[in-house]
Amino acid sequence: MEQPGRNRPSIVIAGGGTAGWMTAAAFARILGQHFHITVIESSQIGTVGVGEATIPHIRDFNEMLGVDEAEFVSATGATYKLGIRFEGWLNHGSVYHHPFGSYGLSQFPVNFAGAFAAANRISPLALDDVGVATQAMINRRFARPVPHLHDYSYAYHLDATRYAAFLKRYSLARGVEHIDAHISHVQIDSASGDISKLNLRDGGSIPADWVIDCTGFRALLIEGVYRSPFESWKHYLPCDRAVAMGSAPSSRPPPYTQAAAHKAGWQWQIPLQHRTGNGVVYASEFADGELGIELLSRLEGINTANPPRQLSFTAGLRRETWVGNCVAIGLSSGFLEPLESTSIYLIQLGIYKLLELISTKPNPHHRAAYNRAMTTEYEIIRDFLILHYRLNQRSGEPFWDYLRNMPIPASLQAKISAYELRAELPSYEIGLFKWPSWLAVFAGQGCQVRQIDPRLCGQTSQLATEMERLKHDCHQAALAMPPHHEMLPLPAARPITNLANHEHGQPRP
Amino acid sequence: MTNKVLIIGDQFSTNFIATVLRNRITGLDLTGVICAPAPQRIEAPLTNIDKFTALLGIQWQRLVSQGAVELCLAHRFSSAKLTCASATDYFALADYGAAHFIPFEQHYQKVRATGDDSPFSSYCLAASAAALGKFQLPIAADRQNQQRFDASVKFDLDALSPLLNGACDRTVSLIESGLEIGATARHCSLQGLAHPLEFDLVLIAEPALMPDANHTEAPAWIPKFNRDSGYTASDSIDALTTLTAVEHGFVKQVQTRKQLQREVLTLAPGERAQLPKSFWQRDIVFLGAAAIELPHLLGSYTDQLIQELDALLKYWPYTAFDPISERYNQQVRDWYVRYLELQYLVGVSLSESPGWTRNCEVHERLQLFNQQGYWETKEGDILGKNDMIHLLLCLGNLPQQQHPIAAGYPLELSIDLCKSLRMAISQQVATLPPTADFYRWVERSTSISG
């Protein structure tokens, strides 16, 4: 099955799944006129299907593809998401929210975090009270934000397998070639070191100018061919196992992902239209697999007839996710636990960056720039994830005691010190999670601010009054929104799914 | 809280610093020591007019009507390295091109490859207007179907300084005793005051007072220039600054309606610039030229002051020895690195001089851009990505390769797009009033409103 010569340079995507089909769809949309795009995917190999919970950037991605939101929501069983609810992360019984939005609308003489810290000394107030999105989450309300009026955004909970299938249809309709086959080995061009052909188990071969490794944890090419080293961050993020199971859908699904801490990790709950995704993430050094099964079996509506799906992973990344003409996108490039729903974002980022830097033939300077950009993003997300664990006050539990006392990256220590000193929040322009996200976690995890900005010293009671007004306004704005479930397609319009037989049998983290 | 502040500098720096502090922090007691009159100098900071006036707390209309500041729309670059027909191009902090699924600069790149030598500024309304002596007030970015039209200011220190008088609670011209740089400066006897005053914080903008021990040698890629300036009566009204590459450096010109300043900046290869080890040391903060004496190929001394004051306002201390000073030092140091990188990019793009050290990170970023037009942004860059691409193209950096999407796009459509945009901008510029009319309008409207 030697492919005939083509006029256009070729991009071969190894692996389907969320990463493979997102890449194929984006490339078909943007590069389809100029490159021949092929996806080699074996129907014999299952997919991990990362991320059922997303962050708002996915909307930009869908918009770039020209996807209709209603069609997408219906096809993927999606519900809307305004943020994440953290239970028990500070201590047993604690709750806080990380919304996709900002806090307050008023002008203060200093940054909002400083004003909030100052007001809190007079009249204790929860940060959740002064955000429109958090109030909507608490009250299970949802409305699309009105531009220039609302300062929040939204994402989706979706069925990743259905999303991949949706994008596969999209890609095939736009000329992407799909080959159902196993890759047996590759041919390397001796002069450039690039992969020149992918040989298939059935004897065919596919020529490639570019190869995108979307083979998930197997990292067939970036690891198997190029031996790009994987840098483990397990010492910072020790969770390395997950157990996942589906349960019956909720009639009133919340517009948020739930992340509840347990003694050796945390537990997710993701509401979809046709089921609820549940999973337990834990550190194998501190607990065994029984813990996950036990925690899941306590959930209401859980279908114990199906065996739970077990996943094993290590947090970390490859500092070179682009080697030669091979670019790893998705789980083959690195892994960060799904605590902040960043898996699909990282796929998207790899795609965007590659679209910017791609040329007819790989260029070593572009490669270096790509690898630097991806590393920066991974490190920022890593720091943000560690922050959730680092600031816990769950004393007496070995897992949490370790996390509270472990050495952390200097980059994170600097951020914590700056916040503790005077509520200064990270203000970088490159990278995910802007100041409201950091404030949500700093405040939610009980991080104390030592100094109030001296310029606020005479104004604390005025600030406290202002915060009370904000609290009232945010609450009213949230209550003006319709209940979240009313914004979803009517149950009759939802695809009927037999929980015991849904796609690939298992939910995904 | 730090309330009692001593400011030491020339008349302009002292008044400028005092005005910003007075405007942004209530309850301060400000004492100014004026070491020298306002120097003869015309400044053209890069800082946007809104930020500039917000810091001072004075509306630009008032500043303009009193002849204290003028508006600046663009920066003219001239160099034999520029391959456009006129060897001159204009950069404005403004939008360029037209909305299209392929970034406009890639169409420009394609069209240039056909031999069309129109400068990049012909695709930017603000730059084209400034080049032809036309003027328009700034337009916000979110207006549809209209390129953003931004402005900064230019001013003669002599003219602006008197408007800033009065921000200090007291001013003197001499410190008699007590100021000991390198130790603490909390008690000072000042000329004409009967009793020594005690201060919480001392702000120094006078370069002579920076102790040698606080200096360190700058990295080799940071150029050092010798500066020589001269003044003549102004011969026209414009909204520009001009930078011309000459054999061993640059000639920079800025003019107000009254006078024209011509600076000759000669590259001093082998000589190293000095950087301060710390900007905030114990109870003393070194600002502006006291911190670093810089070449300003784009921007000015006032940009330094503004950036430092921004950081000082953000990190205003309880006491002078507040640990927050470390955060200040880091932020200001980071800003200077990025600002110096910007100067480097301007300099090395326009000048062939072998005096430039090319083995540095910012040069690698420039090389990357020159390959396929990818600008790798870094945290804290002075200009955003689009403005940076705009600047690099105006400086004559034309990427060698085209992005595959642009390469596959029909050339004739790119040519049509560029041609029609040039025509539309040219027609729109023709309808704008001359810059001189703008000043007449401000004067008239101010006199009508009383």
C-alpha cells in the first residue's frame, strides 16, 4: 500500500482519540489546502479519552473549526461548566470554588486581592460571595455571559469519546484520510534523522513530512523512536492512579466539576447529559486500589455491574515534545492530573503552537521555540496544581502531611511568598491561569496575607461596605440566571444511552 | 505607613515624581531638593497618553492648550538597511493591515517578494497620517472597521516642569548635612530650614548621588553610547520622532513647536554600560537616570521614571526597610532588561555596525522572526506581540520564508489586498486635517470654554 507521490507535503497523525482527532480537525480546517493529512488509527487499540471536564478555551477551538454550539452540545452529551468546586481540600468540611471568571467590578486604589484581604480583616467574607460565576455555581444557575457586562466565561463537561467521534466526522468531511491500521515500525532518513515513512503491519507504508504522535501514554514515536526523555514530577504531584466508573445522570446537573479530597488523593464527579462521570485519583504510595473502589461504590446511582476502569500515570513532561519532524501532542507529550481540567487545553495549545510554527520542512529554531513554549505552559499548570495540595491543613493524614511539607519548585515558592506578603498575585501574560484563578485557590486554601497595602489602612470600613454591596450584586446577578438544567437540551432530545454499553464501556478522567 | 518622603533631583524629575505621588497616594508629606534646573531636553516617551496623564492627574487637553505637551503619533526610522523605496519607514503604536484569515504581515511579505517596495507604514493609518503631517485623535481598539489609532506625548522639560510645581510641601536647593548615601538618610538638615527633618523614604533621581559601590557592569549585548545634543528653532509642526542610522551610531530628532532637538548617539564599542546592583537600597530608591543612564533609540528617560513610579506605587512600603523592596527590585530589573532588549532590536535592525554583540537571547529571537515571521514573546515584553511584529517590519526585518498557509494563498489576491488597502488608507489620510490645525483647534476650544 505504498502511497503515490503527492504534490502537497504530508502530515501523518499517529493515533486517533481526543488528541488525534482534535489535531486532524484543526489541521484540516487551517492547513487542509496545503498539506495532505492522514490519521493512522487502529480500531484494535482503545483510547484513554482524556478530559471530560474542560476549560473555556475549548470554545475558541470549536469556534475556529466553525462548529455550531447546539450541535456540539447535543453530539457530545455536554453540560455547561462555570468552574470547579473543591471540597475538603483545606480541611474536612471546607468548600471553595474556582470559577471561570473574575471577582468584583469596582475600582479600588490597589488590586482586588489586596482590597479583599483588607476588607476581610474588618468583616470576614468568603471570596465565593463576590464572584458572579461562583454564585451561579452555588445556586446551580447558568447563563451565557453578556460581553462587556459579565466578567466570567464557561466551558463544558463532555463525553470525550463522543467528542473524538464528532471531530472524526468533521475531519473526514474535510478531506482527512483515515487508515485503520497498526504502525509496525518507521523509516528514518539518515541525513536529517527525520521519520520518512511509517510502515504498517499489513505491509503498506505512508510517507511523511511531518508526524504527529497522538498515541497517548504509549508515546510510540516520541519515546519509541526518538527516546525523548520524560521528566517525572511525581515528587511534586504523587497521585499516579485513577479508578473511573459511570453512574446515572442527575436530573439537575450542577454547572461545575466537583473535586473532593480524600485521605490519599481526590475524587471527581462530572455531570453529563446521559451519565455522571466519577473517578478517584490517588497516590499508590499512600493507598491501594481498594480505596478507589470503596469510595466509588458509596456513590448514589453507581453501576457496579461494570468493572471500574483502572488508569496508571506519572505526572511530568518531555522537555522536547518536538524532535526531528515528530511532534507529540496529548498524553504522549506529558501528563498532569485532571484536577484543573487542563488535558484538552494542552492538546489545543500544542496544536495552536504548531500551526504558528509549521513550515514545509521542520526548522530547528522553530522546534526550540515550540519546546520552550510548551515547557513554560506545563510548568505554570504544574505550579498551580501543586498549590492546591501544598496549602492543605489536613493534619495527621500521611499523604496530606507529605504534600504540606515537601520541597516545591522555586517558581511556586516565589508566588506563595508574594501573596503572603501583600496579596500580590501572579501577573504573567504567557500561560494559563490568570490572577483570579490564583486568588481563588490562595483564598480557598486559607493562605493568610501578612500586610495590607498601607494605602488602604484608613479605608478598611469603606472597603468592607463596598464588599457587602458586591456580595449583594453578585448574588442577584446569579439568581437572575435560569437553572442550569433548563439550559440543556430537553431529555427527549438527548441521545438514549444504555449505561452498561456506552462507548468503550467506561468513562474517562 | 511611609509618609515623609524626600525627593532629590533636577527640577523636572523632582516635580514629576512629586506630582505622581501626590496624585496617587493621600496623606504624604513631600520635600523636594532641587539640585539643578530642569535640563534642556525634549522627551518623547513610549508611554501611552492615557497612562501618562492618569499618572499626573492632569487632562491632556489642559497640557496641550498650555503648550506643555504635544502629541506624538509615530516614529520615523531611516537607514540604508531599509529596503523600501524611501529607505524610511514609520512605526506607530497602532493597528496595521486588514482583517483576514492570514495575518496581514504575511501578505506584505509575499508582495514585497515580488519587488513592491512600499513601506510597511503604508498599511497603517496612524503612521501614514503622521508621515504626511496629518493628525487624528486616538481611537479606541474596539471600534470595528477602524484601525486603532494611539498616541503618546512629547514635551520640552522646561515647558512641562512649571505645571508640576507645587506638588511638594516644601522645596529647597541644598542638603546641608545628614544625607549619607550608602548608610541611611533619615535625618537631613536642609538649607533654609531651622531644624533637621526626618524622612521615611528618600527618592533620588540625581545620577551623581548613585554610589559607585552600587554599580555593576552590564552584559556585553547592552550597548553603550556617547551622547551629544544640540538645539535649533523648530521649523515645522509634526507628530513624530526621527531616528536615522549613521556610520557609527544614530541621529535622533524630536521637535516641539518651539525647538528641535538633535542628538548624536555614537556607539562606544568595548565600553560597558553600568547597571545598579539594587534600585531600592535600605531607605533609598534610585530613580530614572540615577538608576541607569540609557540610550533611548525608542522611548525616553521619562519611560524609566514612569515605570519605576508604577512599581513604587504598587509596592508602597510601610517602612523604608519593608521586605517588599525585594519585589520592587526584581520588577524594575526585569523591566530594564526588556526595555534594553527593545533598544537593541531597534539598533541592530537599523545599523550594520560591528559594535553590536549578537550572541544573546534577544538576537536569537530576532533571528527566529527573520526566518518565518514568528515572534517569540517573553514575559514582560515592552510591546505586545502585534506591536512588536509591526515594529520589526518597520525596522526592515523581512522574514525569509513564508508560512505554508500564506505560501499557498494566491499571490494575485495578496497583491490586490495590499493595493486596495494602501489606496483606502491614502484616501482616508487625505481627509484628515494637518497637525497644525489640531493645535489651533485645541487652543480655540480651550479659549471658548474659558
